[in-house]
Amino acid sequence: MFYMHLRYPGGKRKAVTFSYDDGVIEDRELVRIFNKYNIKATFNVSLGRAVKRPNRFIQISEMKELYNTREIEK
């Protein structure tokens, strides 16, 4: 019988993924924590909401710098 063992970089066998929606202002603190501990994440930002509700969502002008080491889905 053949068994295939999936391995991640560094020979690791398990992975955790993080994905967050909308680009809310709380992402600022979340990104700071992720940077501190070198945690990867994907952020799904809402450009339309950023324009309509600037006091609740990360502004487009800030997104590039804030999410600079993260994967972003628009």
C-alpha cells in the first residue's frame, strides 16, 4: 500500500491558515501582532466600503503599506 505524506516548507506536516474580510480598522492591530510573530494571513479587502465608510474601514491610501507583506484579495 502506498501512502503519500504532504509536507510543508521545513518538513512541517501541519499548517494553519488565517483569512480576514473587509479591511476593517481593527486589522491595524492584527497586522502588528502577525508581524511580531511572523504569522502569514490573507486579507480580503472591500474597496467600495473603504470609500463609503472611511471611519470603519482601512483607506485605500493606507492599504499598500499596512498589508505590504500579506496576501490581499480585492
